[in-house]
Amino acid sequence: MVTLLKPIGHCFGVLKALEIAKETVKKYPNKNIYVFGLLVHNEEVNEILNKLGIKTIENIDNPIDQLNEFTKDDIVIFTAHGHPLSYEETLKNNGVTFVDATCIKVKQCFDIISAAKEVIYIGKKNHPETKAALTMNNNAHFYDIKAPFDYSLVKSVNPLVINQTTLSFLELKEIHEDIKQHIPNAIIHDEICNATLLRQKAIEELDKDIDTLFIVGSKKSSNTLKLYEVALKIHQDKQIYFIENLEALKKLHVRFKNAAVTGGTSTPNETIYKVKEYLEEIEHDQVK
């Protein structure tokens, strides 16, 4: 048996970003259109953009210098993960048109951060959402999910605690407990995206008869990686595979009785269904 865990497919933020990209192509047919960074973290989605004629600037080492290279003949799309406001100012000063595809959930988090007096921001180092969030408040302190936090940096007794939207509920729970031990009056905002959380909860509640779980998505996708981490932590008695697509699955030699398939919020439906259909073929062959 092969079970599809729901929800699957693109979340609202990814769908909206893709819609914005397609609308931009229609609106500016004679312009050079660029995405400054990865619109979403999925190679197949990036291939769709490429077919639309949209160029992706993936390697961003000196953002302001790179933004200064655009001309009035170019259109720049900012990604779903958010960006520092200084990026917009740079383009405005040069008369370059830009389009903002930032996820509405991410924007809401940025607004909360901007309005706070002091912030502890929990996130993944060098993730674009984290980089952008930390520019929204001069009194924002970065709590790296992979490193100890220096509590001496915090001056107030009740800082706002907020997080990157694609973390796992398991790691966030532990971090919140750590913060509360050091700063009892900290104001906790759990901002995990609901689309991400529902997928994590579906893995947590996986049927006991499932012996194998396939998580489909890009290795660059934070929310997909968190699905994998949640699965490894909760279901140590099961086979857990993190695969990018059908081609990656075909390279594996897997045997299972009952499998489940899920995917990150940036993973296309078509990719997930191809994996499911192939697993059903394998299952049929194994039964024979």
C-alpha cells in the first residue's frame, strides 16, 4: 500500500510567487526579467521560470553591488523568502522596476519584528528569510538553531521571540523552553507557517503500519528538510528517504510493505504523484 500524506503541493505563498512571476512576464514582454535569488527552493520550479524566459540570479555574494548592475531595461523579482528593504532602495535610486513576491506570512512576521523594541529571532543561518528578518530591527539578536545563544546580548526583560516560518515544531519547542529558562517574561510568537506545520503533524501522526516514508523535495528547501528531520526523530523504527524527484527514487533499491509519500511546500504536485505511481508499480512487482 502507498499512502499520500496530506496536504501536498504548493502552499499559498509559493502559488502566489509563481503567479506574480507569470504576470510579470505578460506585463513586461520586452524587458529582461530576473529573480534576485531563488524564487522558491525547488529546481523544477526554477526550470519553469527558465522556460518563461525569467533568469535566476542564484549566487548573491555582494547584493548591493549586484543590484547596482541592473538597468532601466530590467525587471527584478524579489523572492518569496523576503529581502532587506535596502534592496528596494537601491533599485529605486537607479530607476529600476522591481516586483515583490514575498510570502504574506513572511511579510506579517517582518511587520511584527519592525514594531518590537527588542527581538530574539530564531532561524537557520544564511537562509534568505533569516537574513532579511534581521535587517528589520536594529535590536534584533540572532538565535541560530545550530549554535548556543549569547543571552548577554539581550537588554530587556521581555523581548519579542519570533522565528523563521519554516522551522520544525520539535526544534522550536526546545528553543522556546531554553529561552523561557533564561528570560521568563519573553514574549513568544510561534510563527511556523501553517502549511509547513500541517505537513509536520501528518508525519508525527503517521500510521504505525507504515514502514517506509518518502519525503519529496529539494535539498535546498528548509521546510522540506524539516519534514525529514521530524521523521527521523519521531520514527526511528521506519525507513526514511529524502528524495528530490522520481529520477532520484529510481536510483534507490527499496523494499517496503506499506509506504507513505509527502513533500515540501515548494514541491510540485506532479513530482509527488510521479513518485507515488512509481512506488505503486514497485509494490505490484514485489507482490508478484
